[in-house]
Amino acid sequence: MRLSDPLPLRSVASVSGYRADGLLPRIYGDLAGAAMLPRRIGETRYVYADHVAHVRSVWIDGQQTDAWEARVIDLDGRAATIIDLAAPPPVAAVVSASGRGLEQANPADIARDLLRHCRIDIPLSDALDRLRGECDRAQIALAGVLAERMTVRQALQIIMGSAGAAWCSSAAWLHPPPRASSDAPSRLARAGVGQARIALDLMASRIEVHYDEQHGAETRFRQRLRARASPALVDRTLEMRLPWVRSAHVATSIARRMLAYRAGLVYSVSLETHALDDAPIGASLRLAHPAAPSGSAVVVGHARAGGRVRLDLEVRPSDDDAQVMGVEIASAGVQTQYAAIEVESSGGDVSFRVTDESGRPLPGARVALDGGAARITDADGRVRFTGVAPGRHVLTVHASGYAPYQVEVVI
């Protein structure tokens, strides 16, 4: 198979003779908190996964039911996990379920298993080994389901994109790209410069992340995260979708890394050089060229023609990341109406002022710091905490008539 070939998922009709559209799901990781749609193959029978899996909960039109049994059977020569309902559901009812699929949760392990399942051999093994270590250190775990018609490449993009990773058939890395050491030898000083521009399309001052995709009567993201950076050079919001991310911790980690990188100055540079000075996609190097910005660069594009090579680079002149602050976590589809959290600190004493979207104070709001006991804002919307150590803290706000709200603040 090739990356451009369709993902090899069995169809409902091919294994059961049941006249219905759809593909049998392949599930990775723990979907305990995210429902998906099993495929119906009989009056009361549904396929949860086209492999061994564990079903935890079943819903009919959003109402949880206990009248079901799950087991693994031989389905036309392959083990599959099925759900048998005690009685046929109502006509046009939506049956959904949650549980745990294949054991792989590290994005690199999922990608490797999918390539093995598709019998695709590409030179990505070493890169996936490195990516696995990066994801372990960043504590990135994914969970999701493949059950739609798509190519293998599109499936891999969902997995890699959910981890905040970039990849090609020979390289993979987490964003931000690795930086060359400040004392690394400079490269490409004699290359011909085709283009060097400030990459405004790659820069941002804010980020909005939608994550935790839910498959039910309609597909939607259940959670949303917003953050801003300081200092920032542009007034632009970067939007990301992380369908296989299930926790706020992982979403925050990815958003922080991405925004800290994108808030700084980024150049897009194209060079043409001899094949002897080649560099693969994903390589980090120190660029020093009289006609291009100097700094840490990562190769994001590569094309060979005869004895010449064209390299596309992202270049960061500065090694300093912007500070990411004001991380807001809320349920997707709920408009958070707090305009700002104002912070004043003196020693270990910290005062927070909570306002609405028009800047008016919110008295009587319940505010908790780092999961501690809640305190009530005064008539000016202020609340005070003592003995607060410098660093990052999570503020949780509950106010009558407003969506629950979390924000990360830096003291």
C-alpha cells in the first residue's frame, strides 16, 4: 500500500450482508469519556471495534442504558468487539458507546501500528522513535477512532496533528521544531537565496484550541482552550483542532509550545545549494548567510534537481520564547463572558479582579486558586489570597449566570 491509498477498514456490508453504509471502527486509546457510534449489523447487534476492545458504557438517544452485553466474536475471520442490546432500539434512535480500544496511546506508537496494519514501509522508523521520546517527555497521550473513508495519509495527519506534530514520509517532530545549539556550526553560508520574508502567516499572538472530539448524532468538539502571548509581534489568532486530545493538561501543553514559538519573529527562507550541503526535512541547523536572517532554522521543505537542492526553512533569529499567559479552558459552544482577570501582587499577597465582557466588576463570584477553598469577590469584583508563591497558578471562577471558567495566571 501507499500513503495515498484508502485506509483499509472493512465495510459493514462486506462482513455481515447487512444493508447499511459505514466502515467498522478501529479505536486507539481510552475513550471512556468520549462516545462514538458503533456500526449496526443486525436488529440488536452493533460492532464497537473491528478488533479486541473493552466497552464501558452504552447510550440510546443520549440516555445511558444497562440493557446490553459486549463480547469478542469471530467476525468473518477476524476478532471483533460487538454490542448486543437486550431489545431493538426505537426507529431512528442513535446508539453510542464508550470504552477502550487498542493499547497504543503515544502518537508515535499509534502511527507505527497504523503503518504496520496498512503494510506500508516508509523510512520513518527512526523519526518515530525520536517522536515517541518527545511525546513521553511532554506527557502527550491520544485516544480516537478511525471509522470514516479517508486515505492513510489523512489518517496519519489526524494523529500527528492531534499531537501538535509535523511529519512527512521520512521525518516527524513535535512543534516547536527542535532548535540548533547556539554553538552549532553555521550552515549554508554560500547557498543562493531564492526568498527571505517575514512569515506573518506563521506568527500569532493568541491561540484557540478545540479538542476532545465527540462522535454522536453530530460530530463536535467538547472542549475549548484559549491563551495569549506576551510580548507578541502580530495581532492574530492561531486556531488548532486536536480531535484525539482528551485532557486539558495535554491541550494546554500543546498550546503553550505552539504559541510560545509562533509569538516570536519567524522568517520563511528558500535556499538553493549543492547536494553535498543537503539537509533532510526536520533537520535543525544554524543559518548564517549575508542575504538571509541568521538564527536557528528547521528544514520544512526539500526538493532535489540534478546536483542542486532547494531547501525551505523556518528561521527564528531569537532563541527566546514569548511568555504564554491567560490560559482559559471552557466547554466548547459556551461563550465565556468574563472579559479579564486583573492581577495585582505584592510579596505573597495577590489580588484578582473579575469583570464581565463590558469591564464591569462581578461581585459575589466564587474564586478558587489551584483547587483550594473558594473565596467570594467583593463589590468591586476583587478577591485576595495570601502566601502565594511566584509562578503559574490556575484560577477557577464560578458566577451566577455565567459559564464556569478556568484561567492560568502568572504571578
